[in-house]
Amino acid sequence: MADRADPSPEALPGLREVVRTRRPGRTASAEPRAEVDPVARVLVDTPLAHLDRPFDYAVPASMSEAAVPGARVKVRFAGKALDGFVVARAATSDHTGTLTPLQRVVSAEPVLRPAVADLAGVLAERYAGTRSDVLRLAVPPRHAATEKQPSPAEDPADVDVAAARASWHAYPAADRFLGHLAGGGAPRAVWSALPGEDWPLLLASAAALTLAGGRGSVLVVPDRRDLSRLDAALTGVLGEGHHVVLTAGAGPARRYREFLAVARGTRRIVVGTRAAAFAPVHDLGLIAMWDDGDDLHAEPRAPYPHAREVLLSRAHLEGTAALLGGFARSVEAEQLVGSGWAHEIAPPRDALRDRVLVSIAGATDLELDRDPLARSTRMPRQVYDTLESALARGPVLVQTPRRGYAPSLACERCRTPARCAVCTGPLAVTGPTVPPACRWCGAADEAWACAACGHRGLRAPVLGERRTAEELGRAFPSTPVVSSGGDHVVECVPDRPALVVATPGAEPVATGGYAAVVLLDTWLSLSRPDLRTDEEALRRWLGAAGLAGAGARVVVVGDPAHPALQALVRWDPAGFARREAAARSEAHLPPASRLATITGEPGAVDDALTLLDGPPGTEVLGPVEVDEGESRLVVRAPRAHATALSRALGEIQRVRAARKLDPVRIQVDPVTL
């Protein structure tokens, strides 16, 4: 039920006087009766959680045609002129008094579709936020000049259905999925891609089949490089003018132009990063996401929704097909398969064996006999042998988890970490001829001496991609070396011999696939103190190994007994995700439970704890100090009471806003913990 146009005086002191002060001729009773519904329900852009609901406003006759559902309007609210969206028109209001009229219609363009408005309400409740915060993520800022221009007409698409289905021939279970998709159904699947797979082509084929059935698609990828590949694949499958790319990097005018083409229904395939998950596609038939475990899918702005949950919520609300794909499999995706909500699309084992061979250096007694230091040295003999043989066939990828040259230093004698004499920050070396300098304050320390033993020698326990590239360049002097990481990320490398050294996520795509892939310093990827350390490490390794060409070899330097490395050798992301999910279930950790963090000043966190009225089984951990002047509280509840916990957290936000208490930051199911 909608509220009256202005909140109660108890919720906002002094508002009654503001509402009753009206200019002559501006009341709803003074306007002539319109032929259409005279009441507009408006969602006002206000950060106050206790006012997160639609309010009724009177629609003057002059604005009656323009104030359509989805239009942007200006309204008088708490004595201020605020922006808002019309979410509905009504003939009457539950409020018995006089309604405040709309101030003006900013734009008659219906940019907020009803399905997206409903989605905003669902996400605001799940993430203990407000709908206005969600809508800021969903609807881009208005660009008036662009809005006046017509969107290009939609051309009929010539879809080669047989070719689109044939591109998925390596996955036996995909044929039924694609059949339902082309027939207008709503199948749901989790897809494990083969190493070396041209996954943009397969996603583009699924979108083409959906379009052939008269429906649209939303395809979400983690970053700009993946977006470029998917954009090119869709152009190759459908031709120009059948899809749009939604990304903040396109600039305000172009982004709004593409958004309007989708909102007006002239484009029905959207590709983009996490913000594209809200795209107002007409006749939506498919939502798809690549690599849902990538932390780039997590929104860093309140209320911090994850793009995967946005898309899955849309699939549920709008009854669409859903497809989550990747070389790795997240625990959340495995939970969808285990619950029966989604089916699995995976390649047969013989296809995997034909694509790639993964081995761990020094894993067998024979390898240890040949190289006794295989398990202790950073680059054992097997790595050099693999590089030498693979370089005769094409480029080779070497992944190392740290960027830079020597990002950390220690005493050569006693292994004490080297610290800055000025601010005690860590010392690092940025180049072969550069003296050690502090990573915090930048102060150079050419005369460093160990505070523990007085020794002046330094060693680098961790090497970055630049130092690794330098060492490999000396070992293979006739081979070009390409470094990719940090601010210098290479998009693609040609199909000729080259050594490519890259950090996770910055690996260039090789035109014909890499002849070999080497994974170094795996211990470093497994040493992060985080809930998802093993899952994230395996995802990064599979992402690099997935760039290998057919018949390539992947060599890993690490502990052969570690479960994540064993899963990599077997290429078994699904089995690893199942075991990880079982372990988290025993520990009552997400996604087996709903977990939230409450962060803020100690007094504000204590207030939030006092206000918390969680469901049965709610556990409170903390508070603990996480930074100077800031503490954190962890709250979790069984999955059966997940919705109730989110509502209880939302109630904290509403009471806090109404009582003007100190703010806290609530994050539901954070990516890192």
C-alpha cells in the first residue's frame, strides 16, 4: 500500500508545516480533473531507509500525459526538491488529505521499467539497503541531448540456428538446454567450459538462439577485455546492429544512448559488466554470466549487490533462462546444481584429456631423482624443459601472483622482513638498478641494515612478474618476453614463439592458444587469510590454464598434496566446489548460511547490536576492532532464515535513520571475509 506524499511529522519533524504551505492554484483540488489516473506513485531518491517506499502525489493536468510510469520527476519532499521515478499511476489514494502535486516532469522517457523497479525492491530487502541506492546502479544519469535523438531501428536478425547449436557440440547436455531456449522455455544451467574453449562464441550462440525465438538476452562478464571478446563474437554471429555494450567506460552520452536503445526496445541483446545486469531488456529470455566467482562482479557501492544475485533474482522474477559459465565453478554455482535449481553442462572426461595435460613439478619419485630440488626451488628443471620444448610450437604463458619487480624484501641472513627507518613500512625494489624504497612513504634506504642482526644483505622472498620476465629473458635470450600486469595489461599476443609473464587476471589471449602454461608461486596464492582463498586460487589457475591450446601442457610449481592443486590436475572444478560447499556447511559459512558484517564506529556498532532482532538461530560474532576507531560485527543465520535476517538488518537501517544515529555499513554475504 502506498503512503501519502509526505512522511509523518514523527518521522521528519517540522514537515507538517512545510506540506501545508502551498502556493495558490497548486493544490490537487484546484486542477481540472484529468482523463487519466490523477495520482502518481513516486519512488523518491532519498537515502533515508525509513522513507524507502512509494509516496502518492497529485498529477496536474498539464503533466498528465508526461508523468508515465518510469518517468523521471521532481517532487517536493521534506521541504526540498528531490528527484524521483513514477512507478505507477492510480485513480485514488489511500491518503485522505490533500496530495502534494508533482513539481515537474524532468523527462517523459520511461527509463524505469516495472520489472526493474520490482527487482530493486527485492535487492534492497536482500542486501539491507534502499531502493534508491539500487536504482542509482540500475539507471544511468540522464543525458538530455542524447535523449532527444531517436534510437536506431531494429533490423531483423538472420540467425543460423544449426550453426549456433553446433558450436556447443562438445557438451552433450547442452543440446537439450539450447532446444528449450530456442523454443521459448526457461532452462537453467551451470556450464563448465573446456580448456581452450572459445567461450565468447558459445555465449553469443546462446543469445542468437534466444533472439531467434523472439526474446532478448543479458550477458555479463567481469572486465573490459572479456567484454571486447564477447562483443566481437556477437558481431560475428549476428552482424552489426543487434546488440549493445553497456559499460561505464563508454562515457555518459554513449552509455545513455545504448541504454535508451534497450529501454525503447530497439535492441534486445545487452553485453556488459556488472551494471548491465539491470538492463531493461524487453521480452527478456536469457541471463548469462561468465566467471561468476570473479570479485569484479561484486558492486563496491551500497547496498553492495553481487551481479550473480542480481541476475538470478531477475531469472526468478521474470521467468527467464539462466546460464552461469566459467572454467572454474564457484561454491554458489555448485549450490544451484546441488539444490536442483540448475542442471550441469560439462564436457566428457575424454574431451578433457585431449585438450590439456596438467602436472605438478616434482610430484613423482622419478622427477625428484632427476631434480632433487624440484619441490624447493622456484623454477625447477621441469619448468625450463617445458618452456624449451613448447617455445618451438608457439607462445608460452607464465603466471606469477605478484606484480612489480621485488615487492617484498627480507634480511639475507636471518630472514627478518626489511622495514623502512622512517615509517616502518615494507621495503621493495622496483627495478634492477633502483635502491630499496618504502612502499608506504617512498623513502629510499640505500644503507639499510637489519635491525635484528645488523646484516646489510637483502633477499627477495617474493618476486613480481617484471623480475620473473627478466630471469626468463636471460634463460632464453633469443625469445621475446612480454610482461602483463598492473598498469600495463596486454590484450592479445600473436601465434608465434614468445614468453608471456602475467599476473592473475592480466593474461593476454593467444591467437591460437598457448603451447604451454606454467603456474609459479602457488603457495603465495594459497596464503591469503580469507574465506575464499582456496576457491579463488583454483579459479585463477584454471583461468590461466583455460587459455592453453589443444594438446598443451600445464606445469604447476607447488605442493602436490594440496586439495586445490589436486583438483587442478584432475581438472575437477565441480568436485572441488562440492567439497568446499560441504566444508562451509559444517562451519555454518556462506552460502550455507546468510552472513552479514556491520562496520562502523564502536558506539554505532553497539547501537546496531542493541537494535538487532534476528530470527531464531542467529549468531553474533564480535565486535572486533578492524581499524583505528572502527569495529566490526559479524551476524549469521541459517539459510532457512536468510530472508528474515536481511529484514532484521534492514530494520536496523530504518531505525537508525529515523533516530539519526551514527551510520554503520552493512554488507550482506560479502565476497571477502
